[in-house]
Amino acid sequence: MPQEKYSRKGRRLKHLTKEKRVQVAVLLKQKVPKAQITKIAVILRSTLYNSY
């Protein structure tokens, strides 16, 4: 289960699961635009940029 933290604005933040990381890595290898990856993987844009 992902560890949850809270941001300053009270939003729950979650670590990416291994499955999400693999999914994002595959999409990046396929040169899918990052904006589209965030919609496909249902993650925040900031999470994607901070992780990759």
C-alpha cells in the first residue's frame, strides 16, 4: 500500500507504485508526450517531472 503524506494545501500525496513506474517508463521509451502520460497513468504532472 502506498505511503501517504499531506502537502501544504492538504492534498494527499502518494508514492508511485512499481506498476505505475513501469507503465511510465514504457510510455517514455515510446516517446509519448509527458502531458499525455499523466492522463494515461492518472498521475500529477509534477509527480512525473519530479520522478523522471
